[in-house]
Amino acid sequence: METFGQALKALRVAAGLSQTELARAALWSQSQVSRAENDQFRPAEAIVDRIDVLLDARGRLVSAFRRVREPGRDGWEIREFMRHTHRTDVGKETIEQLETATEQLCCEYAWRDVEELRDDARELLRYVGRLVDGPCTLGEHRDLLVLAGWLTLLIGCLEYDLGRVGPADHARVAARSLGRETGHGEIVAWSFELSAWFSLTHGRLRSVSEYTAAGSDAAPNSSVVVQLAAQSAKAHARMGLRGEVDQILDRGFRLLARHEHPTRPENHFVIDPTKWDFYAMDCYRLLGDDRRAAEHAHEVISLSRRPDGGERSPMRATEARFTLAVTALRAGDLEAAAAWTRAALDQPRRSVAPLSM
């Protein structure tokens, strides 16, 4: 009697496909194809049906999949139940690949085309969703939901950059729910950071402190508290509260010093030390301290510059150029203000909401 694995291998070979080629077409990993062919796990029936159509098998795989052995002795039902409980379409290798892909998308936030990056994040989120719906262990289920949380946060940021407030807010709420469901305080904290950011850019300044406090409570030992402090400082700067701004910036700088330099500082959801100049620049510009604002703006542009002439963080550099335009305008240097403004507008990667302020 032909097993599902035997049928799958025979059909794949007849189709002239390698395991890697079949995996790519079926949205699997190569190791999943290998384990399936060795009858080490049975994938979800929806996936079996898709591969059956893909290989033009005319029901052969589905039939092999549904074939059930008769119980041989007492206790078979319990053993069969436990086998199904531990059956998985995921595996460690797939989780690791998804983690790498998710982190890479988060690292591309600073420079990639917004719509392209959002579409890629959506596609990866859909794939994660399909795996969640299929057989997976409890640990894998949580890992997948955590990945979905990070992807949803990224999508929320990108939607907001495009000026799509409604979809951005839906993503924020969904990320908070995923963070709470998985007990992942950092994802919850970042969802509150998005709340603070949205409130800040819409002028709801009094709400920012509430969100920054809630985010800090959710993940007090994470670097996200530095970002939350920065949002609080910006809100107080917009209210003209110079004393509070100085205190918050000082506290944020001390919080930043507690954390090691990240291995991938370009990840949008990681706070790197070079970002503090960006935070301080915005606050000092709002407070009218043009000298310090300009100093930090020049530092932001310098730190953003890559050896090849490109920019690591074009959005930060854009806001720095606008800051230098503002300080030049206040000093009466219209020519310099116009030059800095043109340089800022030449950069295609920018966020609508912060610049509209």
C-alpha cells in the first residue's frame, strides 16, 4: 500500500522537480518536502490538495493522505491522538527562516519604497497566517504569532507613512492583541509607541504621556522605553515645556546607556545610540534653540552617510535638512533655507505625517 510520502516522491520525480523546486512552488521549505517524503509528518489537507493540483496527480496524493490504518491493538486511539498533536508543517528551520525574513524587512524600513515594503510584509504575514492555520506545535504556534506581531507593527508604520491612518490604526490594535496573546511585552510596548506617535502627529499631545507610560510598563527592560521617552520629550517640546524636555532627554540618554549596541541597528524596532541626536534635534528645534538643533541636525546627516555616498537613514536625514532650513530661515538666511528645503524634498523616502507638522 503506497504511503503519502511514497506517492509524493514518485509524483515529484515524474514531474522532473527537485525538492527545492517543489518547495518553492508549494510555499514550503525543502526540509518540509524531505520530511513529508519520508512520512515523518502529514501536512494539512488544504496543502495536500494544492500540491495534488500542482503535480497534476488527479487525486492520488489526497487519496494517499486520507488512507487510515486500522488500529492494531488497545490504546491505538491515544497514540494516534498524540501523533496528531505533535504533527507539524512548520519545524525549527522554517521558524528560523521566517525570523530572518521578518528582521530583514524591519531593517529595510529606513530606505525601501514604502508601498513595495508594505506589500512584501503583507505577503509574508499571509504566509505566516497559513502556517498558523495548519498543523503546528504549541511552541511553533506562539513563535508564528510573535512573528505576526512584528510584521503587523511594521505594516502599521508603513501605512502611517503613506498617510493611511485607518489601516495603520487597525494594524496597531492587532499588534497589541498579538503581543498580549503571546505574552510578548516588547510587541505590546511598541504598539503603545505607535499610539504615542499617532497622537503626537495629530496634536493630541496630552495623550502621549499616557501611552508612553503604558508602553514602559509593558517592557521596562527593553530599549523601546528609550523611544517612548523620545516621543514624550517631543510632546513636551510642542507644549513649550523646556524644563520637562531637558529632564526627559536626560533620562532617555541614561536609559540608552544601559543597553548594548545592537547587532543590527538598522532594524526599525531596535534603538541605536545614533538615533538620540535625531530625537534631541527635533526637541531643540521646537523649543527655538536653533544652535543646538543645528548641531544635532548636522550630526544626524553625518551619521546617516554611507561610504558609497548613499544614506543609511534617509528619513532621519530628510528631517534634519528641514531642521536646518528652519534654523536658516529664523536667522534670515533665505538662500540657505531654500537650499536645505530642496535637498530635503529631493529624497523620495519620507513619512507624510511628521513632515506635515
